[in-house]
Amino acid sequence: MAEQRIRVYAWEFPVRLCHWINVLSILTLSVTGYYIGDPFIHATSSKQYIMGWMRFIHFTAAYTFMMSVIIRLYWSIAGNRYASIRNWFPFTPKRLSAMGTDIRCYLLIGEKGKCHPGHTQLGGLSYLIVNLMYLFMIFSGFAMYAAAGRTGALWTVLGGWLLSIMSLQTARLLHHLVMYFILVFAMIHVYISWFSDSKEKSGMMGSIFTGYKYVTQRDWE
């Protein structure tokens, strides 16, 4: 007989909203950013404004992405325990041991550990790293924008300060490279979510739409 499962409201609406805004923003920023760095569509008429539109879409997506990250960071304090920023720091011996169990499972060399209503220990650490990458992308992006002649306290706070610790070209190179790291993380994230859902039958893939996951009484305790 299958164990009875408990329906848990893990992902609140702000978490789900920010998740999907980030997905759309990152895809938009990646395509337009790649084009800005290496144009792969060429105008055939002086009336065309391809680079201008690409820059406009990139900047619009960047502002949207920045606001989404700010809201998610706020919700890591104001939200429920599954959204809490405390989950991003799994550095106790018990949590590190659980993380090792999860890694062995994902590499198909070990058994699955406890099913978590929220993030696993590995998931929490991953979100700490990816949010640091998000912040770097925001600051480095605005640093490059500020370098185009924009001065003042606002531009300094948004990213101009970064140019005091690295050159513009270094910021541009890292901005480009971190884009690839984020895209690789996204692919691994989808794989692990699908893999965990198939092993746990927790409704993980659907939970980012509904907010609900299903865990056994044993795991809930």
C-alpha cells in the first residue's frame, strides 16, 4: 500500500511569479545580449533599427529582471519558511551530509534521501550561488550602461562602483561568461526537478504552477 501523502503549500505566489519572470527575462536577455555583443542579423536598409530595438528590449528586460530579483530577495525574508533565505545557507554538518546524499542520488550512485517540501540542501546552496550571479549580472550590466556617459549617485549605486575594482572590458567579459553559467544552471535545474519528481512523485514539476507539493507523512515529520 502506498504511503499517504500530505499536500503542502510550498511556493507562494510571489515565489512563482518571480520564477517565471526570471525565466522569460533571462531568455530575453541572453538572446538580445548575445546579439549586442556579436550581431547576427544585419540591416539591409537605413530605415531599419535592429540594434536599437535589441538594446531597448535588453534594457527593458534588465529592469524587469532587477525588480523580480529585488522582490524575491524581499520575499526570502517576508515569505513562508520554504522561501526563507535561511535555506540558502546549508553549512551545518547535518545539512552538508544531506547535500552529499542528494548529489550521490543525482549522479545515480546512491539512494534518494528525504523528500523536502521546499528546497533540498543542495537546492538551497544552488539558489545562493545563482542569486549571487543574478546580482553580478545586474551590477555589471548597469556598470557598462553607466560607462556610456551616465553620472550621478543613482548610476554609481546601480553598478558604477564596480568599475572601481575592475576594468570595463573585464566587466563586459564576465557579464558574458556568467550568462553561460546561468543557462547551464537552468538546464541542470530542469533535469534535477524532473529527476526528483520521477523518484519522489511529489508533484515538483507542477508545483511551480500551483504552489503545492506532496510529501509522505514520514518526510513531513
